Amino acid sequence: MSEQPPHTPRHAMDDEPAEERSTRSSDAASSDHTERRAGAQAAGRKKRGKLRTLLYILLAMLLVVILAVGGFLLYLKYILDKDISREDLLPSSTVKRDDAAGDSQNILLLGSDSRDTNLRDGSRSDVIQLVHISNDRKKIEVVHFPRDMYVDIPGHGKNKINAGYAYGGPTLLVQTIEKATNVRIDHVAQIGFSGFEKLTDHMGGVDMYVQQPVDLGKDGKWEQGMNHFTGLQARRYVQERKQLAQGDIDRGKNQQAWIFAIFQKAKSRGVLSNPMTITNITKDISNNLAVDKDFTTNYMTSLAYSLRGLKQENITFYTAPITGFGNEPGAGSVDYVDEPALKKLSDGLRKDDMTGVPNGRKGG
């Protein structure tokens, strides 16, 4: 295994606080998207709405390994180096890595509401997913933190977890999650909305199992069961929460289903056999991705190579546990944390041993 780059120092930064903008954009379903159907390609669509989605980075890790060899790999690394934005997204950390964790990695993935190319003008991050990669590189756990989890925000008292982003950007959100879990975060990747549709379409669309029927009118209607999604349809589907029984919690599960669908498609025979397809996907990722400064291309490709034997049955999804819902002054509607259950989940991540941690879901 290639030597991993150091994960320190970590740099602090301050962002301007912003007011919460929690409603979905109503213009996402504009008239020129009429009559979109499953299987149709979405090339040339205008970029609308707020993206609340995630996880291009795992695909990036995979695609540069599966078929990229020799000079072509060097070309893809050139694209990644040229287009990915590297910023001071990580604060200094007081969380000590547990010796039992070895070289396991914790990568925080944030879905940005930003329309700006720097991905940083959105007020809050409605997608917060922590990817844990085991020390032996044989397992991945993905943990969704519901945006309304009521936690301590360092320096700001208790509030919704994504208020940490509003008050202090990704760095304060990292500090908030580290305080809540005592799990050290090694890297941060922040995703912008504009590449989501193209990425899905360049993969030929994705197949996802729909747990709860969703009707978005001309943007799509999906019944329970396996459904095929184009880029626009997938984006709108993983945005939706109002029709779901548990709102953002179920939306997080749908986002994880998209992660798994992309992984399956990337691993399927023939999907990434075309160098042009790989190049287009790499550009989609790198043009809409900001990572911390230690998340180098060499680190990314080395990690990807170490994951080349990853099996889909070894990808497990979790939702950070809550006990119920309520309202709090200054915060509004919140999800109350199940502290004992969160500690058990956090201990598993910190020690790189998820044995006995309940409520894991295979296959998204």
C-alpha cells in the first residue's frame, strides 16, 4: 500500500454567518424540463435549484483506478490537479486518533447549496455524510447526520447541527461533529450542485430502490420498487423530503441509495471502458469539488488503489441515531440525539470496529 500523506497540520478559518434558507428552490422544475422520462439523457440542461447531495469523491477514487493506467492515469491526475479547489476546510483538532484505528480514514462529505463556483455562498449544508474507510481497506461505513440534530455548536450553544456551517463554514461544522462524536475527521470534501445531473447521465443513469413513493409531477413519479433515474430525476428525488415519512432522515437514506447506485454502476462491466466517459466524469467531479489542502491527488489515487478490492456487500450505511423530534427556542424544529446509541456508533468509528453497532443497512 502506498504511504499515506500526513493529516496535519490542519488549518482554521472563519466564514461569515448566514441566515438559514431551508426551503427547496421552487424553480427547479421549470418548464423546459417537461416530459423528462426514465432513461432519457439530460445533456445540456440548465443548472437550477439547490443541490442537496453528495459523494462524488468515492467515484473519483474508483474511476482513476479501474481503467486508468499509464499515460491516461497521468492525464486524469492532471485534470484533478487543475480543476479541484483546495481550501482551508479543516480546523486544528484536539481529537486524538485511537491506536486501534490504525490508518482508517474519516472523510466528511458536505452537499453545498452554493451556486457560486467557490461552493461557499450557501448558508447551510443540508447533506452531511461521514465516510469511514477501514484500516484494511475492505469495508466502508457511511453515516448520515440529519441536518436538524440538536447538538452543541462550539462557541454558539446548542442548535441544529448544520447551524455550525452557517456560523463558521465547514471548519466549525467539523468541530461540531468531532465534539459530538469524539471521532477525528481526516479530510473534507464539499460538493457543488452543478455537476450532479451530468455525472449521473454520463454513467447512463442509475437504478435505485424506492422505499416510499414520491410524486414530483413533471419531474418524475416513482412507486415503491426498483426505478431508473436520469440525472435530473435523481437530483430531484434526493432533494425531496416533504413527502417522506421522516423528512430529512429518510432523505438522507435516499442520498445513500444514490451513493450505492453510483458505486454499482462504476463497478459494472463496460460503464467505464470508454476513456471519454471516464474523462467526462472526472471533469464533472473536479469542476464541482472543493477539498482540504491535504487531500492531494496522489493521496486520492493511492486511496483509490487500496480500495480496488472493495465489495459492495462491505458498504454499510447508518443514520446518526435520534430519540424523537421537538422544538427549541432559536432553533425551531429539531431532532433529539440518542446519546447512548450515538456513543456506540462513534466508538465503532473511532476504534475501526463496527461489530455490534446496530441499524446498519447494506446496499444503500
